[in-house]
Amino acid sequence: MNPLVQWTLALVAGGGTAGLTQGLTNILRISSTGVSGGLTNPVVSTIELIIAIGLSVLALALPVVAGVIVIGFLIIAIQRIWNFFLSKPSSQTNETVSTSRELG
């Protein structure tokens, strides 16, 4: 394969993966901040660090297994981000106001 094509594909794939991962991380941080007022952010950050180190070591030791795990996580992340953007918060309630008058 032409080195120019190889590097271009690597940049596109790496950039897409990094963007998707960062998007999921932002959603996770916003959620943890909203739920706990920011108190759980250090815990979330530590878990992210442990997972990153684990996947890096796994990628060096067993690259195929690491690739399968990353692809699985990406599929789950795409589904969650897709559902996040499709679920619209209801700003209006579906209550019907009754126009009938009470008798008596």
C-alpha cells in the first residue's frame, strides 16, 4: 500500500476514534457532574486512566484482542451517542387542559 494512503487512512481512523472517545467522555463527565455536583469526577477520571493503561498494555501484548475490545466499545459508544441525540427532552407536558366548567 502506498505510504501516503496508509498514513491518510491512519489519521482519519485515529481522528474518528479519538473524536468519538472524547465525545463519550464529555457525555460521561457532564452526567457525573450533574448527578454529584462534580464530586465523582476524580473517580471517573481514575477509572478512565486505568482503562487507558490496561488497553495500552493489552494492545502491546495481544493486539487482536485489544482491537476486538476497542471495536466493541466503539459500537456501544456509537449506539449510546446516537440514542443520546435522538432522545429529546420533553419541554412541554402532554397534559390536556379541560375547558369544561364545573356545575354547581
